[in-house]
Amino acid sequence: MQPGMSPGNPGDLEAARRAAEQMRQEVVPGLEAALAQAQQMQQQLLLAQQKIAEASVQGQAGGGLVTVTLNGNGKVTAVQIDPKVVDPADVETLQDLIVGALADAADEMTELVKGFLGPLAELRQPPMQPPAGS
């Protein structure tokens, strides 16, 4: 008899082995599927991050009088201001237009990111099946 085992039916050990093997056969495929799905999601996330980094968006205010361009990292790469909005006596309006264009560009970037990452949020893990007999 092995240490730590109480005397009993030798079939108990074989039954425990069979039950453990059955559980392994039922659980391992689910774990393997979950791991494969996680790897797929990681690849899709990396691809989405790359696409976002390469993207740029524009925001505008005043019907296009001020346009701001952001890259995928959120950095301002360009600002275009229509000369007719530049009035030294009314700098506040120009400032408001720039702030509005920046806010619009930020909203555009948020939508772009949602577009790339949204499909990842839709991936769902199939429900794990409980082992037989539970």
C-alpha cells in the first residue's frame, strides 16, 4: 500500500484515475480553446494598435475656418486657420475656434479607436461546459 492511502478497495484508485482522465478530457479542450481565443485577441489588438498609430483624424470648427489634425498618438500634427478669422481685435473667437477644433478632433479619434477596437470587445469566450456529473 502506498503511504498516505487508507486500506480500502483497490478499485477506488482505478476509479479515481478514470475520473481524473475523464475530467482532463472534458476540461483541457475548453482551456485550449480559451488560450487560442486569447492569442487571437492579442494578435487583433496588436494589429488595431498599429492601425491606430498610423491613422490621423481632423477636427474642425466654425464651418472649417479652423482645422486641427491629430495623429494616432493624439499629437497635433497640423493646424489650419482661415485668414478671415484672424482679427487682432477678437482673439477670443479664434481661441474658441481652436479649442472647438481640438475637441472635434479628439471626438473623431475616439470614434476611430472604437472602430478598430470595437470588434475585439464583441469576441466572447464560449461558455465552459461543466464536467459531466456535476
